[in-house]
Amino acid sequence: MIVAERKSLDEILAMLQGCSRVLVAGCGTCVTVCMAGGEKEVGVLASLLRLAARRDGRTVEVGEATVERQCEWEFVDRLAPVIGGYDAVLSMGCGAGVQTIAQRFGGARVLPAVNTKFIGIPEKQGMWVEMCLGCGDCILDRTGGICPVARCSKSLLNGPCGGSQGGKCEVSQDITCAWQLIYDRLAALGRLDLLEKEFAPKDWSKNRDGGPRRVTREAIML
Amino acid sequence: MQSSRVVVVGAGVAGMSTARSLAAAGARVTLIEARERVGGMAADYACKGTDRCNKCNVCLVHDLVRDVTSRPAIEVMTGCRLDGAQALPAGGYRLRVGGREADCSAVVLATGFEPFDASGRPELGYGVHPAVITALDLERALRDGGALEEKLGRPVASVAFVQCVGSRDLRCGRGYCSRVCCMYSLRMARAVRHRNPSAEVTVFYMDFQGAGKDPGDLRRKAEAEDGVRFIRARPSEVAPVGDDGRAMVWFEDPDAGACRLAAFDLVVLAVGIAPDRDARALADMFGLGVDEFGFFAPADRADAAVTRAPGVFIAGACGGPRDIAESVADGERAALAVLREQAARRARERAALSLSAGTWPGRRVLPGKPETMEVSSTVLVLGGGVAGMEAARMLSDLGCRAVIVEEGPYLGGQAGGASSLLARMDEDASVDVLVSSRLARLGGQVGSFEATCEGPGGLVSEVSAGAVIVATGCRRELPEATRELASRDDVVGLSALEEMGLPWAGGEENDGDCAGGGGRAVIWVGVRPDTARAVFHQALCAALSALAAGWEVYVLAPEVAVPEPGDERLYLEARGAGAVFVKYREEPQVEAGAALRVIVMDPSLGGGAGDDVPGALAIDADVLVVSEEAYPQSGTSHLATVLQVNAGPAGFFQDDNVNFLPVLTNRRGIFAVGGCRGAAALSDAIFDAHVAAYLAARLVGTGRLHVDWATARVDPKKCALCLTCIRTCPHRAIDVDGEARAAKVSRAACWGCGTCASECPGKAICLESCTDDEILAQVTPAVTAFCCDHSALIAARTAMASGPSGVAAAGLNVIPVPCSGKVDVIHLLKAFEQGAAAVMVAGCFDEGCHFLSGNRRAHLRVGEVASLLRTVGIEPERVRFYHIGPDMSAAFLKAAEETMQVARELGAVTGRRAG
């Protein structure tokens, strides 16, 4: 899933300067699951905005609306009846959600309430870690199901580097060296032979090098 | 026609528990109480919670009071005495109660105890020196959580507890241990320190009698965190001193080996448990036996609730010393005994044992008709030792089918089991046995568990069961220090003693150099405090049999644990016969050459300052008997994962939480009995098994379960399947519903805390009886206190009823919640939005939450709201969390005052304040 994290209140309040009617828009998919922008977080943020206004002696009208997925036209359409009454839409969806709303409602000022961080998993309840960079050229078949592109601090394809000490990355003791994990896993699988063939330099053209990417399935296009 | 009503005499803990249990099983009950209120002695006790729950169990009393006074099946008569009883020809009794006559089918006596009258030990100065009080006086002073000095009218900078006042004392005819005093003193010592952090607390004691899941932990904390000093001495006199009114305690200092005087502001006499003064008259009324001390005696030690009078049962401390948790469990036992006797009377209608479809007491009850579910009345019993077999036997008696899953090739376990019990397992058509099998998977919930068992040769059996009883026992091994001696012929484990043949039985087996015909045995009982009481009886029996064979006996133990009935007598007998008991502080050393030599330091032999010869004792032993320590079975953590139940102290099953005693786990319908939940004597394990079988039968035995309590519900349309609720639920009551593609709460398994509803990021869960809308409708601009039903709400109501306190006048808005875990971040923020200037959340003490962890979550959320408020420039101290026990009305007032003071000082959250 896409993992996001709410921006600081200071940053959000600075964005909203001058807005007296704000719609906080949540998304019922990834950001609900990663607890950054579902209905509950919408309620919390809306409450905080009202309290901040009260503290400053301002009046503010804060609306709350959560749609199934902010990255779908049909779902975003459901905001249509209410959106016109607001000075700004504070989207708690990921970057795709913010842009979908902005694109759908040309006249609306749409602001991001969260920072979209990565594609990842909850390592445990309340902690999410990055697992995939979306590089466009998956090599997990050769690395024991552990991605060095996302999980090695340097995205090395022929690791580890000299900064791997005791299985930890020199960048932080909280990061386990991805290449250590790869080695251990391949050893357990009896496939250390996979490491004998070096990786060629990565073809980044499948990533951002070619500009914004697009996936097309003609068979299902109308 | 005979009345089916059961009369319970005495509305203390045991009586209330009996009544609640009988009512839950479908009986009609009259509960009569001589006082004007229900609750018994324990209703005067204080919650000893400090920074956390100290497991005093006093909160259970409040739950019981609520349950017995709110159930229509229980008629409560206070201010009434039982004046007479006449046995009816068809069974049952005609009772005279407060000038009225009533027929009943059975009588349960739960008349409790009296505290020992401390003036019976005049040398201790009770009633003479104002500085000397009893533990009961201190209980009352600690009640309501207020300042101790005010309550007692004196300083409490130094406090001494004197143990064994009226216990283990032949001079006043009390040759027994009162079983509860060591633990209550320990808890009170912690509570005193908590209220007065500079107080110095000393405990004068003989032997530490641990009870509960982890008494050693409590004692370590008292010593390490609170600086409580334990001095092994029995003070001979308490005298007043000087003008400061302090009391002088004379005692023999074990370190100095000399008599010393120490002055204390307060001397607390830990009075023991004595029989009720009316016990003898009641015994005569029904023709019951009493023991030598005056407690009601059961007809058979194996079934402590059954007396020799038909239709008359006993529960609680009227049958001998019990603590609160034991009295609650005793009530279940008595209820079971009543129901079994009634079933036996109607022997031909086996199924007619009058269990009604189960409900579960102690939760928020929903008005209206309960939802009835079809459930399986089969109970899966894991472990085929004595506890497992006893559970199966009882289940069969109660009309359930039992399936025993035993890992080994035979039933019997460590204790073997009586042949009659083994034969019963063989013959009983309601008991199925899978040997050489283990539970591989458990799906489903209470009422409809689906168990997958793997048997020999990969044979897989699927068992549908309504409930599960875990009776997998424990592993007994010599303690670490002696493990390498295990192969020696002259070293033997205590529990293996009889099996191996007593070394002192018969001269020819005895090849040691024995002086005067007998040898010399050392019996070393060095186990943890929670396991000591389970093995000490065996140690004393071993000592006596060796003494009888003409052997010299040394018993080495850090504490002599004699809380079990009759053990004090055995201890005195062994001492009288010449056994030497050494209460050591440092582990004995064993020199194991060709012969054995045990070296132990005996503090009573001196070794203090000025003593040239330390108190070392070198014992050349012919035999060393070592008590085995109990450890969890090796597969316990794996089984815990399969069952999704929690492990507690030392890795045994069951959380260390008073609400779960004796046999509950964090999942409804899964019970832990005997050694798997901590070391247990065989009799305790059997007791556990019976209680669990009874609870399981009450829950699912009729094939129907009435869910009348409030539960959480998931709106599948809003559920994002984020799994948060499933991970959060302390009771593992939520699963993924594949069809609906949403989380689904099992109503039967849900305890109704609402923690999941507050944690859900999609707001897809609501708790019946306490929905978000219902909570928000109660939010006003007033200072608000969210209060847990089980603790702070009771304290709040007492505080508000106690006259013109500041709280009610200032309009504190109290919002009840079933658990503080139901209080959500959003509720707190909404209160501020509504204009509240300060908000508090008050719940149970850590480790004492009725729902396991709701209060910890609430505490975390309060912390989160504080930091959220800070981010918008609002003072974080406006939101506060408090632990409040149910009796702590003064503590509640203080917390409320503090919160309202914050509100007054900071004013409303409105407009930017100057500066």
C-alpha cells in the first residue's frame, strides 16, 4: 500500500492562511489503512483546525468528507455537491488523490495534508517500512524476494558496500542491510549461486528517465 | 412441590459469587445478609493500586455488588439473619429468616470470618497506644484514596507491619496460617509508600506466604522500588515512647542476634482470619462439622464445598482462610456443588441439570431480548493428565461431550491418575480421547471453534467445539543449581520421591554411613514464591516420614510456606520431632564428592558484627531431596500462538490480571487450568478443572448461548480491512469475514470494551450501548471526566453522593464508558471543541483493566491528544489521565479538582491570550 504521514499542523495552517471555509477530504483506501487520512484522521484534523481557529479568535467552517478512493474520478465526483462552498480542499489522500481532486474540480484550491512517503507494509502495528520504489523493472527473482533498490540505502545492485557492519547499514542502526538479508535468504534457499552473476548497471529508463510513466492495456480500453 | 430456590447466607465475596454463579446457571437465589448492605468485610477494603494494579482484588467486590443487585434472578435481603432451619422430608429446608418462613432446595453458607481481635495479644498494645492499629483500620484509612495522615490523625513517616497477629500462634489457639496477611501487608506497604513517598516501611514477619500469579515480583518491587524492609522477627512487645506518641517495637534483630528497639509513627498489626462468632450456632443448626479452630469442615477435603449435611454447602472463609480471588472461585465451586446435588436428586433426568443457556456476567447488559446462538456443546480438553481428565469427567456430568487431546501415548500425565478416573475415561460415551495427538490449528470463536488435531502417522481429525480447556500441565525440573547432581543416586527430586521409593524406608536400601540406625536427609525447597505453597506440603510429609524412620532431617528453604490447611500443624510436628529448619538467605552450596556435603548459612546462628564464626552449617547428607521448580511446558508459547491466548509471568498461560482468576484467559471460551497457568498442587489443579468445566458447561452446555451484553459491530461497507481491530482486540474476538470482505466481530466472543471502535481508522465500528453519537451527545462545554464503569465511575458516584463536594457544584460532566479504552482521540478533541477547558480520562490501574489493556490505550491516546493540542498552541495539560480505584472517591475528587483548577487557570480555549 501507499504509506503517507500527516504534515505538521504549522505547515497545514500556513497553507490555509486566509481560508475561512475548509473541506477536509479523506480517502478510504491506502491512507485509511496506514492511518494517515481515513475518516478518523479527517475528524481529528478537522477538530484541530477548529480548535486552532478558536485559539486565534478566528472563525472557520470545516467540513469533513471521506470518499472510497480519491484516485478515481467516479468516487471523487461525490465531492461535487459540497465542494463549491469551500475556499480550499485539504486532501488527506496521497499525491494521486490530491491531483485527481484538483484535476476534477478545476476551480477548487486543493492542498495536501499529508506527505506521501512510499510503497510499504506495516512492520508491526503503528510502524510502516518501505518495500518498493516502483522502479519499473523488478529483479526480486534474483534477490531472494528482497529488493535492494528500495531497501539498500544506496540502491546497490551488487552489494553490500563497506558500510554494512554486523548486518546493519551505516546510514542508521534502524536499517538492516538489504544485502545481508539477501545473502542470508539465498543461503537458506541454497541459491547463493545467484550472487555469482553480477548485475548489469540498472536500466533507469524504465523508471523516471523516460518522464512520467504510463501503463496501457489496449484490450480493456473502450 | 419442592422449592427450587437456593438460599445463600452471607453477602460477602463468596456469597455474592455463589449467588451470581447460580443465577447465571439459571437458578433462583435468595441472598441474605445480616448487615444492612451487601459486600461483606471486603466492601470496607481499599484498592491498593499505586502506579499499577497490585492485585489486591478489591475491585472484584464492586463488580460482584453490581451483579448481585442488578440481576432479577437474585433476591437480596439485607438486615436479615437466619434464625432457624428445619429439614424437609422431600429434601431441602424450611428456613426462618427475619420472622418469615421460606422453603429452599439448598443452603449455601458463606458467612465469612472475623478478623482476629488484636486485644487478644495485649503485649502489642492495641487499643492502648494510639500508634497501634490493625490492618483493617489501615484498610479503612486507605479507602477513598485520600491523605493518610488526615484519616489516621497522625504522621506516617515510619510504619511497621507486624505479621502473624492471631495466626501461627498456639498461645492464642491459632495453630494455622491465615494465608492472606503477607500479601495484604505487602500491598498496603506499597500503597502507604505511594501516598507518602518518604515513608519508611518495615515488615516484621516469620515467613513470606506468597499468593497470586507472581508474588515474588510484588515483593521485589516493594523492596527495590519502595525500600520496604523485611525483618524476620516476631516482635515481643510494643510500648509507647516519649511525647511524640511514637510506638517502640521490641524485636530480636536477626542480623545482630540481639534484642533491639525501634520507634515507629504507626504500627500495623496484620491480624489473621478467625471463624465467625455465629459459626458454631449455624453448625449446630444444620449438624455440620467444624474443624479444631472453628471453621466449617467439608465432608471430604477433596470437595471443599460439600458438608456432611445434605443440601448444605459452604463457600469462602467460613471454611478456612481465603483471599478475595479464592473466595470468588469458591463461589463458583459452591454453585457447581449445589447444581450437581440437584442433578443427582433427579438422577434419571440426566440432562435436566438445571443449567440454562449461558450468559456472561459483569458486562454492560443490553435491554431487550438477548440474541440466542446455536453453539456446540462439545468441549475440547488439551492435556490428558489428572486435571484434563477431571475436567472431562465433570463436563460429562454436566451434559457436555469432551474430547481430550493428549500428546503422549497414554492418559495420566505426571500424577498418573486414579484407576477409577482412567476407567471412567475409557467407558464414558461422552468422553473421546485422541492420544499421541496435538492441536495444530484453532479457528472460529467461542461456541463454534474448529480445531484441527494431528495424530499419529499424520492422521488429522477435525473437532468442532464450543469451548476449550487447556490442561497441559507444567514441566518439573530440578533448579538450575542442582541440575548437574540429578544423576547421583543420593540426590532425588521431591516429587519423584515416592515413585523412587523412600530412601529411608527399610534399612537395606540405605547404604550411607548412618549414625544410630538412621541416615541424614537434607530437604531443600528453594522454589519461587508462587510455587512454594504447592510443594511445601510434600516437603513436610517427606520430612515427617524420614523422621519416623529414625533419620535426622534438615529442611532448607528461604521461607517456610504453610498457608495450606493443616501444613502449619505438620511443620510444628516436624520441628517437635527434631527436624532442623534453616531459613537461608543465600543459596546453599553442595559439595558433591564421594559423599554429599551441603553448606548453608543460617542467619539465626549469628554471623553478624562481632561474631567470629559465621553462621555456616555443613551437613554431611546421606540423601539430598530437592524440590523441583515448575516451568511452562516446552510447547507453551507455540500453543499460545495457536490458541491466540496470552502468556503471563514466567511464561505460563494466563495474564497476571485479577479479573481472570481463577481460570479465564483473554479469550472467552478458552480456559487455563492447573499447572499450565502456574505451579499448582494436585488438589488446586483439580479444583481449577472443575471450575473451568462448570464455566464451559454454563457457557455452551445447553447448545445455546444468550448474548445479552453489548458488543462491537463492524459496518462492512465502511471497513477497509486494515486489520487494525483484529490486531487491537485484546480478546481476539474479530476475524476477517471472507464473504463480506470486512472484519467481523463475534458477538459471543466480544467482551464489549470498545477498544476496537476507538482504534478503527475508518470509523467503521461502533459499540452498542456506547456509540460515538451517544458519547458526543453527552459532551458539553463543562469540564469533562470520561470514567470507566468498573472503577472511576463508581468512585465518582460516591464522591458526588457524599454531599456538597466541589465537583457536583462546579458541574463536572461525568461521561461513563465501559472501559477507558473506549475513549477516542476524537472524543477528547470534540470536548474541547464544545468548549471544555479541561478534560480528564480516569480508568483502572495498569494490569488491572477488566479488558486487559484498554486503560493503557486510553493513557496513550491522552498523551497523543496532549501533543496534538500543543501543535495548535493549546496547553497540553488541559487533558489528563488518572488511575482511580472504585473506592477512591477522595482520589477522584482530587483529580477532578486538579482538572478544574487547570480549567480555571487557563480559562476557555478562546481568543489569543495576552503574552
